[in-house]
Amino acid sequence: QVQLVESGGGLVQAGGSLRLSCAASARTFSIYRLAWFRQAPGKEREFVATINRSGDSTYYGDSMKGRFTISRDNAKNTVYLQMNSLKPEDTAVYYCAATPGPWGIEVNNYNYWGQGTQVTVSS
């Protein structure tokens, strides 16, 4: 089974940048499709970005396009989320997710989840 551990969250001012990392325990990391989701208090978990197995195809939620970049390093069993031009609306717990199945942007499409890392953007 896959275990995922996020890191890199913290407090940043609006307009700043953060890079989140998600380290996976699986040695077969490259077979999994990866995604980032986020959840603010009292709100539904929201799709952020996803990346295919080889890392050559990505897809982003509407509010993330042009600001966030997802990437992966299969040799390091790690997926990243580079976040630029951060806004207070980006404040949330960010979760890494994985699935051996087909591509998807729904929470139910992913069966492995990390514990989350808090990102707080101040105005």
C-alpha cells in the first residue's frame, strides 16, 4: 500500500511563493497518477492539479491555471506543487493523492491520501 507525506506548507504573504512536496513510500511510484487537492475549513475538498505517470501531461483547476505547477520526480518518489502569486483565497490544507486507476479530478477517483499540509496566505 502507498503512504504519502506532504511537506513545505507554511505562512506566506500574498504574492509570495511556496513549493509543496509529497514523498511516497511505494517503490512502484511511477505507476500511480498523482494529484493535489485542497480544503478550507467548512468547504468541500477542491481539485488543484493532476499529473500522469510519466510526468509529461498535467491538468489544473481553473483558479490555479497560470500560477501553480505540478511536477514529479519518479527517481525520488516525489511529486511537487510549485505555487506562485499566492492569494489569501489559496489558504487551505493541501493534500497529496494517488491512484493506480485512470485520470480523474474527483476526490473519489483517488484511494491514497496524505495527511495534508497547511498553507496560509496573509493579505
